[in-house]
Amino acid sequence: MGHDVLSAIEKRAEQIAATGAANEKLGRLDDQAVALLRETGVMRMLQPAKYGGAQATPAEFAEAVMKVAACDGATGWVAGIVGLHPWEMAMMDSRLQEEVWGADPEVWIASPYAPMGMLTPEDGGFRLTGRWQFSSGTDHCDWIFLGATKADADGNPDFAAGMWHVVLPRADYTIVEDSWDVVGLRGTGSKDVVVEGAFIPDYRVLAYERLTDGSAPRDAGLDDPSYLMPFTTVFPSGITSAVLGICEGALAHHLAYQTNRLQISGTAVREDPYVLSAIGAAAAEIHASKVALLDSLRWSHDRVAAGHELTFAERSKNRQTQVTASWRAVRAMDEIVARSGGNGLRMDHPMQRFWRDGHMGLAHAINVPGPALHASALGEMDIVPPPGPLHSMI
């Protein structure tokens, strides 16, 4: 399946790339970009076969996201995030799965997971209120995952009760227009969403802890190793793969631009050993970052398939790989952009958009290096479990 999707992306690569400027101008994906994504099959790669999905591996999905992002950063970013949500939906109550996919298996699901909402218990479920930022691709989604905390007896957040993932249909939340005005990834349309007291049946709520301890997929009767992999390994990989693909796209535009470029000194780039050395080093760094991410995902899948439950040290190693791959690739991209001259950064040149998109991708919470690298160092020394905050996304 992974090969089929990659082939479909390759056939549409020029068309996907051609939507980049329109995506950025609209502040969301152009309808043509959405149609092309649907045609490639990437958005259903992690969807259960029962509902028309490919039930592919996370590594196959990551490779496809990279290829899309190399065509256009915003399209790849939406693919990497929205395309991951079917993976978690496979662990939800069967009643919810039927509501979401029963009539139309092509339905897209948005997020974010940050616990910015408040759940108030009520007979048969909860009332949810809150405002969330950064709902990528949300204009094209009919359902949404939102993060929340439960309210205590005084109506305040009860953080001791943990975090919760809540699922709502499009009719139960409002998208805040003009809430996404940023320097990069503008075409992702990562807008704010607001919920004002929507009723949430209890079967549409899942404790985040059940994702991190592995009980959610087991209780759902899932035995495919792809669904038994840790949430904290699988979810961030969609973002990492988008960042790596963006850097690969910047490299491709840089190479095309530099091939016949004559520098102000009168030296052709193809004859400048200093620029050529930088290009070669950057290409190697971006390639190595891709290989590291894919190897991490394949290794984790094989371990789970063999019946092994990944330890904290192993999970933190995966996060170390994800974070360092993103930073390594973006730094390599900086090296080639700095050698592209002023004309390479004109607003009508695609390279500057990839450059901005890549740096915006580093700002996502999963790419913050400190906690992930701190936790992985403790894991390397077998000092586990570490203090509470370092458990986040591990």
C-alpha cells in the first residue's frame, strides 16, 4: 500500500506543488490541494481496513507525508496531522467510529490535543467548554479531537484527574476565522476553534492515559502492531515527517535554482567549491534525518510485533530521534538558503516559503528539544522514571 500511495503522490507532485501559493494566499488548503490529497490515498493510510483504510504502518505513512511536504509544506503538514487521526479513531468506541465513518469513510478529523477545554460531568456524559488554537486543516474536517481536563467540585480544572481526548462533530464547535496569521505554514489554516457547552456522550471521551499506557488499543481488540505502537511515538512522527519533507522541498528548489546561477562575482555556482560543499553537506544531513526517523518507526513496529512493550528509555529514544531529525534538517536547510543569494528569497520564489514553513514547524510543541533530550539522556543512563514534566509526550 505504501508504494501505491507514493506512486500516486509522484504522479500528482507538480499539481500539489502548484497549489502552494494559493494555499498561502487563502490561509488554508485550496480545494484543489484537498482533492489531490484525497486522490493519493495518504489520508486513509492509517485508517482501519474495516472502514476502507489501508491499515498501513506508521513508517509507510511518514514516508508518504515527506513526499507530499516536499511538494508543498502546508499540504504535507495537514497530511501529517489530519492523516494521523484515523489511527487514534481506530481505538475509540465502535459507536463513535460508525458515526464518523459509517456513511462516509473519506471524512477527515481535526484536532488539537492541548487540554484547553473543561469537561463538566453530566448524566450520560459531559458538557465541554473552551477555546483551542492551532487546528490544522480544520476547514476541511467534519469531526475533531480536542484535549480537555475535568472540572472539580468548584468548577476548576482537576489536573490530578488527567487529560482527556474528546470527539465532536462539526456542528458542535465554531471555527474562528482570521485567527491564523503567521509567518510560516500559512496554508495549513491552523485556526482557533471554540466550544460553548456542547454535550459529549461518554463514549466520545477517552482518557489520554489509556493511550500512553497502551490499554486503549488492547481494549478495542486491536492486534495490528501499527495500532499497538505508543501514541507518543506515532503522533509526533507525522509532524516530524512533514518538517523533513519541507526541508527536502527547499533543497530541491535550491538545486534547480543553483544549476545555472551565475554569482555576482562572475563565478558559476557549479564551479564554486564552497557552495557545492555546503550543498552536499546539507543534502546528506536531510537524508540522514529522514533515514533516522523511518528507521526508528520500523524498529518500534518490529519490536511491538514481536510482543515487546516499549520501555520509557526506548520511547524517549524515539522522541530524541524525532526532535533531533527536525532540527538537524532545518539547520541544513538554513545552510543552503544562506547561499541562495537575494534572488532566491524573493517572494515569487518557492524556496522562501519552504524556508518559512520549516522554521514554523520547529515551533510546534513536539519539536521543543529540552525536555525530550533531557528525558532521553536519563533513559540512556537507566534513570527512570524521570520527574513528572519529563513524561510529557514520552
